[in-house]
Amino acid sequence: MQLRTAVTLNFITLILLQLLFLIVTNIEILGGVMKFLVPKTQLGVIMAVLLLVAAIAGYFLLPKSSRISMADITLRDGVAYELKTNRPVSGIVTFDYSDQWGWYGTTEYLDGLQHGLSQTWYSNGQLLEEEGYQNGKRFGWTRKYYPNGERRFEARYYNGLRHGPLREFSYEGHMRLEEQYDLGQPVGLKMQWGVDGEVLSSELIAPIETGRARALAMIDDELEAFAFSRDNQD
């Protein structure tokens, strides 16, 4: 929302500057008897200057990505506040536990709640975990990785509840477990595999109700839209 507002303001600024350009280059005096006309050779220069001014205005209007250390925030009633300003945190929070546990990372906050992408890396730079948040709750895919880069775990969430597939993998990348969830409740088929890929168990936990199909499709569409927006954010 903040980004869209800033872009709108930038666009309005550009329009106003262009209107100013038209006024300056076509000033009518004495009811149109006399007119100051800027030579054509100068029009390009004036337009370039005005566009530069618009770009500078846009730079200051667009929100800047602020970074703050986890050590500089405090939690009260589930909301993160900056220690220095006592304001809810909005921006990127960094944390580094390389010396203690061998990993570090970043997580995005908006108005004191986790909102956006959270990523954790091993101390060698290999991705350890990534997960999405919306208004302080897990939203979209959560994925964890082994030090060799292979997936270890993945599950999808909707408003903090497991929803959709959950999978676990071996260090070599073979699937060990797969099950399904419907807003936190296990449903459908649960399967487990051994080290050599043999099926260890196959169990129907609970059938998905026919009446839930449409509601589930709407939730899936919302999760896909969330994933698309994350993949295309700068």
C-alpha cells in the first residue's frame, strides 16, 4: 500500500511538472496579442530538466527499505517495537547467530508484525529456510533445506494454519513423507517411504468433503497470488 501510494504521488508530480512546462512555454500576454515562445532548441533541455526534477521527487517520495537489528527491537503483546523510537517495526529485521548456532537471516515486518519474506542462511551462505508471512501469520510456502542444498521440509500455510501438502525429504533428496491438510486438519492420503524408496505406509486419514472443493479452490487462488507477488517483488 505504501509503495502504491508513493508511485501515485510520483505520477501526480510528473503530471504537474508537465503542466507547468506547458504554461511556461506558452504564456499569453494581453489577451493573446503577444506570446513568449521558447525556442525549439531549448524545449528538449527544459523537458529533460523537468523529468530530472520529477525523478528526484519520486526518489524522496518512495519508501526506503530500512534495516534494523533484532537486538534493537522488543516484543510487546506479539508486536515488535523499535527500542530507540518505541514505534512498531516496519522494514527488514536482521539477525545473526553464526557464532552460537551457525546461521543468520532477515525477516520483513510491517506495523510491528512479520509481513513478507523471512529467510535464514547457514553461516556458509547456503539457504537454510524461507517462509512467507502475512499480518504476523505464516502464509504461503515454508521450505527448509539441508546444508547440501537439498530440500528437507516444505509445507503450505494459510493464516497460520497448515493448508495443502506437507512433505519431508531425506538428505539425498528422496521423499520420506507426504500428507495433506485442510486449514490445520489432516485430510486425504498420508504416505511414508523408506530409505530405498519402498512404501512403508499408506493411510487415508479423512476424505475431503465434496462441499469443500469450491472453498479450497478460492484459498488456493489466494495463496498462488501471494506467491506470485513475492516472486515479483524487488
